[in-house]
Amino acid sequence: MAMAVLWTGMVAASILCGLAMGNGPAVAAAAMEGAAAAVELCLSMAGMLCLWMGVMEVMKRSGLSEGLSRLLRPVLKRLYPDFAGDRAVMDNISANVSANLLGLGNAATPLGVQAARLMSRRTPGTASDSLCMLVVCNTASIQLIPTTVASVRQAAGCAAPFDILPAVWLASALSVAAGITAAKVLARLWRG
Amino acid sequence: MDLLVTMLVPLIMAGVALYAMARRVDVYDALVQGAGEGLGVLLRIVPSLVALLTAVYMLRASGALELAAQALSPLLSALGIPPETVALLLVRPVSGSAALGVGAELITAYGPDSLVGRTAAVMLGSTETTFYTIAVYFGAAGIAKTRYAVPAALCADLAGFLAAAWAVRVVFY
């Protein structure tokens, strides 16, 4: 329902605002253009998106995820000290993080959800500090190669759609660092 | 450094393929299967993009987005964020497909290599659909008391937006 409210609100607001500002005809023309633009965009994204999904499948089958998750484990144990000794939870979290890094979103979510379920057994109904940390880390994007955005840029006629990678890594790292810091600080301040 | 970034995509492709060959994976079969799944992903996003790009195009044509950008422009400029991205900031934590629609419109309208287009792309690439993720995780774990998870996650989003605008300026300008 949230999307229904959002969409209806956008359409109603653009008609009201268009009429008030004398842009009525432009709104009418835009209503015809948007849908066609969406299909064109998807068509011109298709090649690159499919290629990268293919490369990701190769990563998945070659065990790159498992290798990465072994590398990550020591770092993650420090982030979740309460569960450092819990093999099942740490396995799921490190697999979740490595899948997120490689952009395997469909694989990452079930792993993270499984970790969240196991963690919630200790404190049923209430989010423990570690569980909050897991959720905060999953709401920040750490995908190394943002495939979809790059294909949108390529569809818009960009010669080097991946030239944003260093900026994306920088912004992702800062965003994750801010989330972890906020969670650590709030863990001390929050009562109840 | 520039050459490395330019060559990154083919280098990753070759590196992954060689590593997979060494692990005796049928690289070609995996590549083709994954590419096929890519079509499925596209088919899933087409319907929502059709709906959302229509609404976003109408909103832009009506002048409402400019109005919102103007209203928030002093605040956003002070933070170093291009005011044109205002709709993306508002919709990003709520809906992934709406954010993709708004972002794609910005990238197309301003050009992929413009300041606004690049900032929008980096924002899309470095943030997540926060409320959706929170709903999925806490829903599955049966958590009613979410404590400070929402404010902490929104801190990460805000930092992501600020960092995206800053990183684009540092890397490109």
C-alpha cells in the first residue's frame, strides 16, 4: 500500500502543481513519455546487466564467495563480540557480507535473515546490540561493483560507466563507518 | 590509475574467468546461465519502472521538483549536495525501484558525466533501501522492539548521501 500512496501522491501532486504553475500541457506530454522512456531504458541496460549477472554467476560457482567469507571472519568477530563463539551465526554473517560485496543480493538476504533469526533466540522480541549492528550493516550498501547503476549510465550514453567506482567505494565506506559508529554510540546511550 | 579504473571491468572479467577455470568451473555455462537470469531481473523491474518513470516525468514537467529543490536548496547547498537530487534523497530509503526511476531520470536528463548525474549514480550505488531491509530482517526474526536500529540506519544513509556528493567532487572536480 505504501507504493500506492507514493505513486498516487506523485501523480496528483504533478497535476495540481502543473496547473498552478501553468505547466499543464507539459505534464500531459510527460504522462505519455515516461512509460516509453522506461522500456527504452530497460532495453539499453539489458546487455550490460545480463553480462554482469553472468560474471557474478561465475564468481558464485568458483567459490569466490566462500574464500572471501573466510578472509572476513576475523574482522566480523570483532564487530559481533557477543556471537564470536557462535559458529552458525558467524558462518551466516560472513557469507552474508561476502555475498553483499560481490553484489549477490539474492543470496545475501536469506543468509543475513538466517543469522538474524539465530541471534534473536537469545533475546526474543527485542533487537540486541548485535542484531541492530547486523541490520544497520545490511541497510548500508557495500556492493563492490554497482551493476544496475553502471548499466543506467551506459544506457544514457556514458563512455566509461564504471568511472564512478572509486567514488562509490569511498562513499560506501564512509556510509558503513557512520552506521557502525552510530550503532556503537547508540548502544551505550539507548535505554530500554 | 586512470588506465586501471578504465580497464577494471575487462580485468575483473578475465580474473574471475581464470580463477574459475583453475577451480574447474565451466565458465561459459555459468556465464550464460547468469546472463539468462539477468533477463529475469530486467523483466521484474520493467513494470515498476514503467509506473514510476511516468510519475517522475510528470512530477518534473509540473515544476514540483524544481519547487522542492528551491525550497531545500539553501540546506542542501550548505551540505554540499546538489539540490537537483532532492527527490532521490527522499525516495531512496523507502523504495528501491522508485529510487532507480528517479535516479535514471536524473542521469538521463542531466547527462551521465554531469555533476548531478554522477552524484545521483554514486548515491544509488552507495546506499540501500533502508526501510525495506529493516522490515525484512526484523519481520523474519520476530522483533517488535527495534530499539535504535532505525536512527542508526538513517545515520548511515545521511552519511552516504553527504559522502557521495563529496566523493564525486574529490574524484572528478
